[in-house]
Amino acid sequence: MPSLRVAEAARFLGVSDDTVRRWIENGTLTGIRDASGRQAVQSLELARLARSQAQLPADPAESVSSARNRFVGLVTDIVMDKVMAQVELQCGPFRVVSLMSAEAVRELGLEPGSTATAVVKATNVIVEVPPGKKQV
């Protein structure tokens, strides 16, 4: 099972190394030793903790949809010409950029500071891993 060193785990969770060590001490995470003898955590356990702690704002639309990838956030920038617009949202730690018609921006009343939800329904999602990190 893949594992991550404490510092790597901390970066994924957006916390300090000390916080991850405290979570290992109090049983929130299970500590293991990697091949170098350094303290680490299993990646799957870390992913489950990250999922349980993720707290995005509630989706203001409260609609039912087949799209599972919904990112609630704040509009941080809009670049618009006569026909098209680029809308940037900050959804938790993620920056999401959408290209849409200028008309849609006006109809939605989007402006920097607006709350919005980015909905992604795609048949093509690319997944990458760092070079030399092939999982076996």
C-alpha cells in the first residue's frame, strides 16, 4: 500500500507537520515506518481523512443533478469581452476557470465576490502521477 511521509501528508491536508504527528499520537491517523525508517501514513487512510474533513460551503442551488463534481466557491475574477468571458472561482483550495458567453455572465449576475458552483460533468478526466511514482 502506498504511503506518504509526514511532511507530504501535511501538504495534502493543508496542515503543519506537527499537526499530522499529533494526529498519529492521538490515533486519528495510524503511523507506520517507510523503507527509510521515517514516520509515514498510508495514503488510503490519509485520503479518507481528507474526505471526512473536507468542508466546502453548502451548494446554494440545492438542485438534484447527475453531476457528482460540484465545487462551491467565490468568483475571484472575470475577464469579459463583447462575446465571451473567462470566470475564475476559488473553491476551497482549488482554482476553477470556466469559459462562457458574456451573455451568461450577465444573466447569472456574476461579479467578483459572487458565490457560485462549478459543475463538472465530463467523460474525459485525465489522471496523472508524478514521474517515477508508478503505483504497483
